[in-house]
Amino acid sequence: GIQVEQSPPDLILQEGANSTLRCNFSDSVNNLQWFHQNPWGQLINLFYIPSGTKQNGRLSATTVATERYSLLYISSSQTTDSGVYFCAVGAGGTSYGKLTFGQGTILTVHP
Amino acid sequence: EAQVTQNPRYLITVTGKKLTVTCSQNMNHEYMSWYRQDPGLGLRQIYYSMNVEVTDKGDVPEGYKVSRKEKRNFPLILESPSPNQTSLYFCASSLSSQASSQAFFGQGTRLTVV
């Protein structure tokens, strides 16, 4: 099946810093989503971005499908950005809508 | 508001006592699925449904059952829960299993089996 690798596994920032999270995937995808898992365990949808670039406030994401990677940018980080960030991809076809998740990036933002 | 609703949010139960975790979506989505999340193993798909009365196993189906009698509901049934089913469970839905479509996740159900 499709493999998803996220980097870095851990990231520690001071409030106000910028960061880039990366997601590499091993095959063509028809779905790519970024999630933030908050301390209560909820998965918060950040972006649905199988290709192209999107922005939402301090967050933006870019997926280059032909090169099989996606980037999540966090600017001017805040302590509330702390948590785990997941990239998840869907390959379509016989995967029947299944999302394959990366192992996540644990982000800690200190005040 | 478009949403996927799971209940309960938290559950502690004893080994062998049957339980059901409910999942409902209000977006008229065809595709629904269940995932479990475990430390070191990430999120893995348990079962999925492509439409009413169409369900199939995901990657870790042992010990679980599902049904899809109505489009909006997709309950997860543990007939005889065991401690290794202690996990964080998520229900998800999307418009279609084939076309590129965003998946929406429920709030999660934290299950502890003692």
C-alpha cells in the first residue's frame, strides 16, 4: 500500500516563530488532507489539498502531486498551535476511500 | 452545520460486555469508515462502507462489526470487548469512495476496556 512519511517527527518552537512540516508519499493520490490533533484528541481539518496551494490565516499548505510531497507552513506560531499534525492521503482505486496517515509531527510551542 | 457525530465521547467498560459506538453524518455522504488510533501504530482503518448495505473490512477488523442500514448512520459494534480494544476511535465520512473528496471526522470516542 501507499507509504506516508512526515518530517520532522518533533518540533519545538518559541512563540512567534515560523515552521514548515513536510509529508512525502509513495504513490499517486487523489486526496491529501492535513489535520491538527488537539490535546483532547480531536482531529481538526486544516486543509483538503490534493494539489495546489491554499491559505487559511497563519497556515498555508502546498501539494506538489507530481513530486509526491506536501508542505504545511505555520507562521507566527502560537501556543495553541501545539499538538500533533497529521498528513493523510487517499490513493483512490482499490483503496476505496481509505486514508493512510503519516506518523505525525509533534509540535510544541513555548511562550 | 455539516458534521459527523459520534457517541459516546468517553466510555469505560468491562471485558465481554457488548457495546455500540454510534456515528451519524448529515452531509448525505456515501462513504463512511471507522479508524482506531493507538500509540506507535497511528490511525488504522477498521471497517468501511461505500453505501447502504455495503460494508467491508479495513486493515484491522478483528473483534468488530458494523452495519449500514441507513445512509446517515454507521455504528461500530464490539460484541465481546477485550482490553486490546482500548483505543481512540474515529468515524469519518466522505462524498464518495472513488472521486477525490474531503473526509470529515467525528470528535472521537475514547474507549477503555478493563
